[in-house]
Amino acid sequence: MNKYGIIFLVSAELIVIFVMGLKIFQKNKNVLGTMSVYPIKKESLIFHPTDKLKYFYEPVPNSLEYSPDFLPNKTIYNINGDSLNAIINFPIEKPLDTFRIITLGDSFTFGVGVNTKDNWPEKLEDMLKNSLKCKKIEVINLGVPGYDIEYSVERFKIRGSKYKPDLVIWFLKKDDFTQIGEIFRPELNQIEKKLTQLQLNQLVWRKKNIVFNDWLNVINNYTINKMGEERVLKKQLKNLEKINNFYNGPLLIFTFPLTEDKYQSIMKKFSNKRKNTLFYDGITRIYNNKNLYLPDGHPSKEGHERIATDLFNYLIKNKIIPCN
């Protein structure tokens, strides 16, 4: 792996962590104080650039990723043989009488900060299995930390389409619309060269840290500053539409209820234009309850349970999974 790959490796999982963490920090300084997060080990990602995605990456198949010793909450991510954060390997051919769901998204879908069995796709599968006796249920989690919309589509093309899902559920948030990894990562690499090895190893930051502020500024603002907000949002709509090249079946897009209108409007525009597509913004806003999120801003175990419960209720109420 070249030096740029190693530098990028450190940042891949942390993008959303810092963005959400800073937001919570600004709202309530007592929540975070010093933000402590951890790097992905260099052995835990593989890089296979495509023609258009120079920095595309995935978790290493058949691996276990442990949180480092200095974190208070120990977590284990079980990466299966198809590079998915899942307890089991799923057969390519869908079993009879099985309703298969694929989930897309970033670290909030992957389940950063909770064990594999506790992320919301796993919990949703458990709830549906216990409720719907007429169908066998599989929920296949394609979420990866740090992914943007483009990367999620590429992930589906590579890993998801072969499973022939009956439904795709895509968790999108504000940062998915303001950030384009292929735009800001080269600049981010330059800033990360300024970090000391100790910082790279521990990634313990304070708001007064100048390099950290530069790092956050690139993540939060670089794409918009370089392209302009109007161009970025138009591109993100086109990126959403790329999923149609690989999947034409039922799709559910969901987001937090207070996601800004300009981002919700893109999701709604896409959903209204595409057949068999639903938009849902009724999940619990986890940041109203400190038990539902971790200090870095990711959902806690209880937060994932709440998201899964909200989605379960929506799917059942709207009879999205046929039972006959």
C-alpha cells in the first residue's frame, strides 16, 4: 500500500465520526469535551480503485476488527467472506420463500461503536423474523464507514446486486450530500501529513488543535467551496440516480426528521421520480436522548435498537413485505 493509501486509511472511518461529533460538541460541550476516536487498522481495508473512483475501498473479507484498548467500550466487527459487517455468510442464490433486504449507508448503517449483532440492520432482521412467520427474512448490511452516495452505489454494484434483493433500504444524512470523497480526499491527504505519529495512533483531538480544525474544515466545507453548493447538490442527485443502473426494485430512503429541507428535497425529488420508491423521515431523533448516541455522535446500542424499531413499524404498517 502506498503512503497515500495509508493516510487515507486513517481517515476513512472517521469522516462521519468527526462531523457528527463536532455538531454535538457545538450544541453541548459537556457531551464531548475531548473527542477520542480510533483509527482503522491498515490491515482492515482493501483498496481497489475503479475507472471513476480513485479512492474506493472496502473492509477486508473474513476478518475480525477489534476496537483498541484505550476505548472504554470494546466492540468487535465481524466481517464475513463478502466484506460485509455480518455474523453469517449469505448464499448468493436466494432461498425459497425468502424476502431479502439490503441496507446501504455509511458508518451509521455499518454500526461503528457497536458489536455486529447490535447494529440496526441485524436488529431489524431479528424483529422481522420474530414477527413475520410467513416469510424467511434476510437483511444484508452493505454499510461502510466514511462512504458517500457514490461509494454506496459502487458497493451495491460490486456486492449487492448479485443477491437480487426484494427491497433496498438506504440511510442518508446531511453529510452524504455535502461531501464527495473523490473531491476532498486529495486535500485531506495533504493536511494529514502534518499530523504526528502519536496523533495518528491515538487520534485524540481538542477543538483548539489547529491541524484538527483544518482537518474538519476540509471535511465539512471543501467540497462545497470547490464546486459550489448548487453543483454539489445536482451531482448528488445524479449519484442517487446511478442506483437505477443496477437495481430497479423497491427502495426505501430514510433520514433523520430534522435533516435540512434542501437535502430532504433531493431525496424526495428522487423518490417521487423513481418507481417503487418511498421516503421516510419519521425515525427517532436520537440526539434528544443521551442514551441513544455515543460520545462521538454515532448511535449507541440502544440507538440502533430504536432505529430498527422505527423501521420495523414503518415496514409493517405500510405492508411493504408481502405476507401471503
